[in-house]
Amino acid sequence: MSRTKIWVCWGLFQSCPFEREREKLEEEDIFTELLLERFCDLIKFVKTRGSEDPSSSSGSDEPITVAEVEPIVKDFASRWKAAIELMHKDVITSFSNFLCGMKILRAALTQLLLYYTRLSDCIKRIVGGCGSTLNKDLVSISSIMYKIRKYSRTL
């Protein structure tokens, strides 16, 4: 088989919808694993309590409290930069295809930003305005976005 035919066959294989869907699922598994290794408590909290509507009676009967959220906020504030740097190093050393690795890292960091935004929204919903006591420990969304841009540009 000629080199041209091999490249054409490879291109057809890569453009197969089933194959793209499988690759997408594998990427999601990888970036979810990257996040769970470092931000497990944050992700668990957001998945269980972050989508609760305080005005509805569904979900948990107890409102979100400062005591429930404070350890997560303080842990994130103390470790987020180092954790993102470790994720970057893991991706650089684990993927032979640099572009694929960076795509997965960007997806993971974007998902992290979404989780943290949802945590911030939960803090705003704390009854009695007590959530404002955590403001000093909250990392600004713009700081996280800056780091995402920094590691997304790394070549």
C-alpha cells in the first residue's frame, strides 16, 4: 500500500464519528481523574450540594452552612496553584502527543473553574449572610482564569 493510501485511510479512521466519540469519552475520563486526584472534596460537595435550590424543598432539608464549606474553601486556597502545576507536569510527562495532552489539561482546568464557580455560588446562598466571613479565603475567579491561560499557552 502506498504512503498516500495509508494517510487517506488514517484520515478516514480519524474522521469516523464512532472513533471521535470514543476519544471524547476517554478524554473526559482522563480529565475527571486529573481533577478527582487533587480536588475530590470540592467536586463531591459541588455534585451533592451545589445544584440544590434553596427555595425548593427537594434535595437536602438542611441549608448549606459555613462549617460545611469552610474546610473546602481553605483547602482550595492553600493548594490550588500547586495542584494546577502538578496537573500540568503530569500531562506533559504522560502524553506523547503534546497537543492532545494540552487539550485535556485545558478541559480539566475549565471544569475546575466551573466547579469552583458553583462553590462560590453556594457560599452566596448561605443563610444569614454568614458566607461573607469566607470572602478572605476565596480565590478570585480571575486568578484561576489567569493560571488557566498561563498553562494553556505553554508550548
